[in-house]
Amino acid sequence: MSELSINANLRFRLGGIEVDAPKEWEDITFEASFVDGNNQPTITTDSFTFYDDGANLIKEHVSNGRIFEGLDFIVESYNIEQQLVVFNGIINFTNGYEELEDGSVRVRIQKLDGLDNLNERLSGITLSYLESVGVFNSSEYSDCKYVVEKPINLIELIISNVVIFIMVQQLQQQIAKTAESISTAASILSAGLTGSIGAAIYAVSVAIIQVIYTAIILVAILKLAQQLFSSLLPLVRTHKTLNYRTALTNISRYLGYQFESPIIELDRYYYLPSNINVDDVNDNTGFISFPKGTRTGIPNPNDYGYTASEFFDLCKTMFNAKIRIVDNRLIFRSKNDPFWKQTTTYKLTDILLPIKQYNTDKIMFSRLIQFQLDSIADLWTVKNYKGTNYEIITQDNTINNRRKSFVKGQETINIPVALGNRKQSLSAIEKSLAEAAGVIDSVVNVFGAKSNLKGQVKNRIGVLKVGTNNHTVAKVLYLNPDGSIPQNHRDLLSAKYLWNKYINEKSLVSNNFIRQKAIYQVENAPFGFNDLIKTIENSNFVTSSGEFGEFTNINWNISKDVANLEFEIEQVYTENLTETYIEQEW
């Protein structure tokens, strides 16, 4: 135990056991950084030297063969009223561990549940590994119906129309001949025995042969029609996808956290990995191919999202979100969520504010949000471009001479997956096939067989449309429970939608200019243990004049009861800015 000030004392624990203070304890200060939701304090040194009981505990841990397992290291600050864990970490024996000649041990430490540590753990995990150990299983993958549709090919269209015309004409002619033969036979038979028996037998025989031949032709034409339809009109197939909330929940659970997020899109957005499966062929002719969909919703090694850190980063980018760890809860919320402006009991004292700056560095003349294209394998991501790209231009509307303008800079927010495309209507080939299919269905059904070729054509509306079966870029989809895509899906998932609901938190114009802030840095401000208690879990504060502010960094010197403070206070410093929005549509 070490006494530092009238406000606070320090206590050090290794593996839950209190030990003597390390050599460097008098020189340390504690730093709380609140950037991107990180509210856990750290310390200004990453190395400590332990003697006696502390050194013995550390050496025992190593001698037991646990060198790859971190040892808990906790620093508590307390006074007569309360106590606080100001550092919750572990000793990393694989980096900088040293046993010294005098029996002491020098070790490096790191935070246990800090965001840096979380990111390190996420980066070392792949979703395929999590699948292999049962974190993901087949019951957690959702179906997505899809169809392969090439951009219109005039040659295919002409060939299909010619073949269909010949098929239908042949069928009609044969039916007419059969009807004529049956009519002739019926006329002869109706004449009774007065007619020629030989003629009757001949007529009936011809009619029977014509019926049999017509049936054979009918079966052949139906088979040919099915082959033609399957070739020009691939059947509706099924991909397996992974729901966003399911992915984040399972990853978090594996790391020991309970995932919490109110973002409703996580329930309806689905990750579709690239499809690398090889097509099957049903016969030696290779006339009909049966493309395979994805077997799971797990990203492939070449897909963005393959590692757990990439999947989290993808979601953080799309929803402009940040993470906070509270106990065993991993809280995932957009930066514009009121959650981050929690009610505070801390009031900033009237201190001298010697330096005032403005967050003008946040201004961007151009801010571009864009999804990835799959121009090699899926041309529909290019042809149906609307929604893929959204640009926001910010300008000072009082400046006439642009040479004097300091509204500058460009930021591109890349979302490294492609948007899916919904099949909205029948193509020219499909319309031709649908018309012919109706004729064939009618004829076949008259003869007692069952055919629904026309239904095969029309049931394709509303499914995912891709240019080839083997798309090379992972996609994000908004899916209905039945695996189809809603007609208004671009209103629910697009660059514009994400800007309007989440990413516009970055704007110095949107939402009544609320992101404009004054920035302050204050050194050696009065700050004691009780102040840390009030701010460590909530970085928000109010000033004596009622303004809302937020700490970005607190560096607390325990022995002197002072701190270097960095914070922002909401302040609109100009309303002369306007934004222009551009949604490109090729």
C-alpha cells in the first residue's frame, strides 16, 4: 500500500493478492481517454519492476508453465469513502519479461478490457475458425433466393425466339394432323358396316399412330423446352447468408461479452460471401448447368469481413458506430445515439481557459460514401448503380472569392462490400419464354400432363439478381424473412440511407450545426479522486453556465491532485455553411 495524497491512496494486486508497490509507483499518472467510447483508464507507463512478494508471485506463475497466460494486475485508488479500480490489466510475459540479478522482475502490462486489447483479440480470430469450433452452425445461416441473369444478349434473344417459334409451330401442326386423322376415323366408323372395313381399320390405325406420334412429339418438345428454359433461364437458386446481429453477437460471446445494440438494421442486414463454388453439369453434353450457391454465410479468405476485426470494422463504418465495454457487456451504438450524452453529475469548476480552439479540422469540402463494385463478375452492381455512391459537398455560402475559402479536404468512406440487386421485372428473353411457356403449358395440360413452365418464369421476381453465379465481391443484403428482397430495398440500404440516419453525425451542418465545438486544453487543473469517480464512467459534464461538454482525455497526477484536461464544449461558431447532396445514377 502506498499513500500519495490526502485524497487518494494506491493498492496493487497480482493475481488477486495484494503486493508491495512496484519501483515506479511514485512517477505514474493515470490517463482516461474517451476517444471512440473508450472510458477505461490506463497508466502512463507500460513497465513495472516488482520485488519480494510481487516478484515471487510472477516467477511462480512462469515456473508453472503458464508463460502464455496473462497474470491479473489491478491498481486500486481509494480514500476513506470509496474506492475505484483505476487500472484493470494483465502482465504480458511474451513481451519484455525480464528476471534481474537482484531477484526483482521487470514486466510489461496492458489493459485487460481496453479497446486496444479487444481489437488485438478480434484481429487474431477468423470467422471460419469460429465456425470450426461451433460458434457458428448451419442453423444460423439464412436463405437468400437468387437468379443469374446476364445483361441482355440480342443473339440469345433471337435464337430463343426462333427455336420457340419452330417448337410451337411443329406442335400446332402435329396437333392439327392428329385431329384430322381422328376426325376421319370417326367418320368412317360412324358409317357402320356399310363402309369399307379395310378403310376403317386403316383410318383408325393412322389415328392411333398420329396420337402416339403426337405424344412422342409432345414429350420431346416439352423436354426440349425445359432444356431451353434451363439454359436461357437458369432456375432460382439459394445462397446461405449470415445475419449481421447474429455475427456480432456470436463473436462477442466467444470473447466473453454480451453484445448489446439498438441498431435495428442489424436484424435485417445480411452478409453474403463471395461465391467460389464450381458449377455442376447434369449430363455429358454440358447443355444444362446447375450453379451452386454459397454453402454458409461465413466470409471467404478473400472477402472483407473474414477476420472478426474486419467484420466489426465493416459494421462500425456502415453505422458510424463506436464500442464501449462495461463489465461483460460490449455496447455497440452509433455515435449520434443519445446514449453517449448521458446525464452527468459532474460540473466543470470555474477554471481559467487559456487556450480556445474550434474543431474546424472536421470540415470536409467533399465527403464520399461508396460501396464496392463487382465489375468483373456481377455487372448489375455497375448497371444498377444508384444507391452505391453518395457525395456531400460543404461550402461557405458567404464567400464569393473561392481563393479565400478554407473549406477544403476530402474524405472517402469506403464500405468494402457490394450492394445486392433485386430482380424487379422480366427481361426480354423471359417475356418471350413466358409467352411460349403459356402455350406449351396449355397444350400439355390438355393431354393430361402437368406443366408450369410459365410459373418458373414469373416466380423469379423479387429475388437477388446477379450477373454470374460466381460473384467475386461479398455483398450486403436487406432480406425479407422468406429470403426475398423487398421492392424498396434501396430506400432501406444505400449510401444515402446510411448518411441520413447514421453517418451525418460527422457533418458540421446537419442536425442544427450540433457537431461544431470549441476545444480546450487545460494544464494542472484542480482534480482529485472524487472528481475521477464522477467522470470515469461518464465523460460528459456541464459548465457553470449550463453548456454541454465532453472530456476527450484526463491525465491525473494523483500525488498533486491536479490533472491535464482535454475537452470539447458544443458551440455553433458559424451558420454560413450549406451542404449539397449528389447521388450518382449511371
